[in-house]
Amino acid sequence: MNIIQIISGFIAAALGTLAVIYTEWIVQNVGYNEWAEEKMSMWGGSRMLYKIIGVLAVLGGLLYSFDLLDKFIFGLGNVFFSSGGQ
């Protein structure tokens, strides 16, 4: 684990946090997402999509920063694709 990995992970987490906080600004400047408005309109449409992307950026940035991203991804793979008897 090196300092560049830690800094870039925290930058990604900070950008994700800003995306969640300033979702309305993003919607006003980037615009609406057609797919999100069609599929997730009950939950907020584009705003919810941008918040989900922000939360995933925070989670991914922190996991990358603490060198846990590969363990998390392989752990999910083991949960969903594990063989029955092993």
C-alpha cells in the first residue's frame, strides 16, 4: 500500500461525497438521465441515480484506499458463485 493509493482513494471518496451532497447542482448542470427517469421515477429518477453513483464512489474509494477492494470483490464472488460442498 503506497501513499498514491491512499490519496487517490480519499479523493474518490471526497468526490463521491460531493456528488451526494450536490446532487441538485449536478442535475441542473448535467441534466436528466432518460433511463433513470423511466426506471426509477418513483424513487427520484436522476437524483437517485447520481446519489447511488456517489455512494459507490465513496465505498470504492475507501476500499481502494485501505487496500480492501480486491478482498471485497473476491468475497462477493465467493458468496454468489461458491460451490455447494466445498
